[in-house]
Amino acid sequence: MSANRTRTPSLAELQTWGRAEFEQYEPCLYHGSVSPKRVIRTIIRAANRELSWRGEQNANSLRDFWYNPTKPLLESAFPDKLADESFDFVRRMSQYLSETLSDMVQDGAVTYRELNILDESRERRLNLDSIEDDKILFVEKEAAYRKLRPLEEVYELSIVSGSGWQATALIEDLAYELDSGTDYTIYILTDYDPTGWSIGKDFYERSHRLGVGINEVKRIGISPEQLDEETVEKQKFSPPINSDRDREWLDERGIYGRYGLEIEAIGDLNRKGEALREMIVDELRDEIDVRGRQERDVSRALAGSAQTVSEQVFRTMTAEFKTALASEIRSILAEMDGVETISYDEQADKFSAWADLDAAESDDSTLPRPYHEDALHNGAISGDVPQPDSERTLDAVLSELDTRIENGEIELEALLSRIEDRVERTTFEAGTVLDS
């Protein structure tokens, strides 16, 4: 084999190579010597020709790709490094793999999916059909991510985590899953150090290279200003300095020009999760669409009230009887001030509704009472999802049903007579419905 050979070998061919063959293959050489990252690039290019995406259930992890085919090929290419106990072969070479593959993905040379790689080591929850579906919170550390789950559940915004190659894999997944017509705002939560500070710009650049529409990247923490002076003094740490850029960051932004802070500095041991959520709520509260959430939730509560009455009153009755009375409930709700639409799908046995939030806020309204905006923000901290109060709606519907039955507008006995197995009349009392 000649040293200027450039044809990409197959994986089967690479598996027959020893050190001599790698030395003769020009794409593996850097300044005349075999380069680990260039060997890895050769392995990836060979694998890319032979592998394809096989779906989540059949996907591999990067760790799988390391053990087969990468690790044994690198052992053949670098037997001297494998024998050198001071080199830490597995750690160094696996790091080279993650960095090289991440670079190739960002350059568009390959995708993780083309290599049938799915990274499940990072955490993520996407809310793509919520009021806040254009907001994504990126968290550098998985431990912090887990503490933010209550916030994600209440605010219904997407939260993802990852660093290094995992961030590239994450962004590639986002490119497949996010709406291409939406511009997203990314909120970044990282350590206050040179690496954490650069993540926002890095995430923005990677996203654009991989086709994710990012309108803005906002760093929301952690910063010394978010902690009291005593905590900053106790929790400051000396970040590693690996470049002139790191030194410049410390000179310009570092605490006393020397120190940074980690996300873990927030809160004492007994309430770190709550303290972290409080900090983020303070940063996001003005950007959350509270009115949109309230209007949607009041509307859902309105539909839920209709559903509750229908299910509780007619649980034992036939579909014919239920449909007839569901129509009455729909007509009662349709006459309420502030009800813009109310419908009943007989086949699905489900009410749908939309309400005017301004009308619901009136003390005289019979629509579900909206929650206070602080309940939404506090819920993001405690994990309690706020719900409108539907009691006055249930009372109003049940009262009107009683009136229509007493006035003969609803021929209840005639309807009951159609039922083969007669049922006892259901007591139309709000307390009965609510207690059950």
C-alpha cells in the first residue's frame, strides 16, 4: 500500500490493518505521523458508508460506536500509546472520538443519525404544542436539569441539557423535531466561568449550522449578582485556564479577576432546587405569556365543567339519554356571558369550549374563575400547576338544569321511559357532583 492512497477503506478493510498500514494511508497522517483524530475521521467516513438510521429502538449510543468499531482500530493504530500506562488510552481516545464526531457533524460531513447514533445520556423535555412552545431552556448540568422539572411542568416550556458533543447531538435532534417555521428563544443556564460563558454563543452557532431557527440566545444565570456577597465569597472557585481566551475572561469578568461560580452555589443544601427555580422564575416571569395561559386554562376549565356535569349526571344512562341532556348543558353554557364557543361531539363524548378571559375575571361571571398570575409563577417553583376555579360554573349549570326540569322544559320522565332498565333519578346538586 502506498502512502498517497486516498480511497476510503471499508470497515472490514480497516479491521485488517496494523500500525504499518495506517502509516501508509495519507488521510491518517498529520505532519508525517499518524494522528488519532485523523484515524477517527477515517473510521467515521467508513462507517458512514455502511450504516443508516434504523429508528430509536434499534439505534446505538456513542459508547457503542466507541467499542465497535473505534476502540479496536485505534488499538491497532497506536499500540505504543496502548502500552503507555501514563497515556490513559481509553479516556483520551474516547474524548477524541466525541470531539471529532461533533466537529464533523457541525461541518455537515456526517450526522449522528446517519451513523445510527442516538444519545440518551442527556436530558430533555420538549413542549411543542404549548403557549410557550417558542422558548427553550438549555441547562449545562444534568443535576440542575432535574431540579427544574417542576418549572418545566408548570410553565410548559422545553428544557434540555448537554455539553460538548452531547450538545451537538441534542441540536441535531432539535433540527429534526422543532417547527422549521418558528424562531426560538434559547435561555442559557451555565456556570459562571469561561466555559459556561461561551456556551450561549457556541449553542447559537451550532444551531444555525445544523438548521435550527434561533431568534435569540439569552443567558439567565448563574451570575454573582444573583447571589448575596457572603454566598459569593463562600462558593467562588478557580476555574481552569486552558487558553488566552480563558485568561481574558477572568481579567474582564472574573470575581477579583480570578474566580467563577458553579450552578450548585445557589441555595443551601435543604432547598437548592427551590432556590434555583426561584432564580429562573425571576428571570423569566416577564417573558411568560400569562394572559394566554389564563385564557387557555379558563377555556379548558369551562369545557371541563361541562364534561364533569355530563359524566356525573349521566354515568348510568344510555347514550341517547346522555346526548339529549348534553345538548341541554351545551345550550345553558352557550347563554352564559363570555362563552364564545361551546360544542359537544357525540361520537367522542367530549365538550370543547372557548371563553373570553376578560368576562371570566368579573365577580358576576359564571365562567370558571381564573387564577392569579402569581399562582403560575409560584407553581413553577413549587411544582403545583394552577387551575381555574370551576365551582361557580358547576353551580350555575346544575341550577339551570333543575329549573328546566321543574318547568317541564326537559321531559326527563319521557326520556327515562326509553331506558329498558329504569334508573333512579340523579340528584342535581352541585355538592353531589363536587364530592364525587
